Amino acid sequence: MKNETGKKIPQCVGIIMDGNRRWAKEKGLPSLEGHKKGLGNFDEIAKQVRDAGVKHLAVYMLSTENWKRSEVEVSYLMKLFQTAIDDAFKRLQQEGTRLHFVGDLSRFPEAIQKNLERLEEETKDNDDFHVWVCASYGGRLEIVESVKKLVHQGSEITEESLRASMWSAEMPDPDVVIRTGGDQRLSNFLIWQSAYTELFFTDTYWPAFTGEELRGILDEYATRERRYGK
């Protein structure tokens, strides 16, 4: 995909928003403050991605593994997710964004589940910008659940049918995945969809990740040649 100047831009960008707790530790703050700061940065970076001309943004907001953290931290993450519904997601809705929630949403409290369903329904006619929130998400589980669905239907299992029955079936495969926080792995994020994705890793913790760094990554992406294994 190219913009009006002919510059290549990705159709879909994925972001693994990592480093909230380590950012807080370096600042001498409780780890929960890192999550709060990270949520605020999600709001800002989503705007920057949209302004860059990207149509789809997928963010790794809560993994299936996150449920294994302490009861105190999980409780705080649920409160923070509700804050995202009330603030960040609401602002995106007001700006004409379509919201999608991808993952095992049945693990959320019923009130949050209903709010996510409402946001998806209320934004379903928006098409300028799509945000795919991967929450209670794991790439392996997504594949397993897709296979189980096809088996239950008695359908043939092919690459095409498997992809079409995934939670993220309507989402384009990401052209770019950015991981903040220094680690160089996907950590179960969109592992099927990222087979030919351009990967970018930065040592910057998520709360400190800026629009300037994002634009630098998109500029580098524009210079890369994607051969899809050919």
C-alpha cells in the first residue's frame, strides 16, 4: 500500500506493548503505575499510527499468560481495562474508529464482556481506521480453537479454512510487528498471521515509546523488499 506521495506504508501494524513494569521500576514507581502509563501511551500511539496513513492497528494488550500473574496485579489489570473502555476506547469510537476485540473474552468479568460487545456493535459501521485489541489472547490458543471449531463443523482443515475460522479472521495479516522493551520474540502474538511480517525490535519501554520512533520504523519499513519466501 502506498500513500499519495508514493511512499510504501503498511496496511496493518501490530505492536507488542512490552516494558511497563520495567519502566516503572527504573522510575522507582510501583509496577501498577507502569501499566497506567502504558495505557495512556496506547491512546497517543494509536493516533500517530492513524495519522501515518495505516488502516489497521493490532495491539497486544493482555495475553493468556497474564492471567497467571498475582491476584492483585490481575485485579488491577481488570480495573485498567475498564478504564480503557471508559476513556481510550471511547475516544477512538468518537474519532470514527472501528474497534475489534480478539481473544478468549469469556475470561473477562461479565460487565467487561458486555462493554466490549457494545463497543464492537456501536463502531461496526466505521471504516476509516480499525483497532484490533488482542486481549486474553494467545496465538497458540487461537489456532487450537480454530481447529476445534472446524472439527465440530465437520469441515476440511486447510490453511484457508483455518485462517477464516480464527478470532482474527477479518484482520489483515500484519505487514509490521513492533515489539518494545528489548526482547526479540513474538511471545505468542499473531504467530500464524506473522509468517511473512517485517519485525522491528526496540529497547525502548512501551510507556516511553514515541511517535518519532514509530515514524522511524515506518520509514525503514518503506525501504524493505518483502519477498514472501520467493
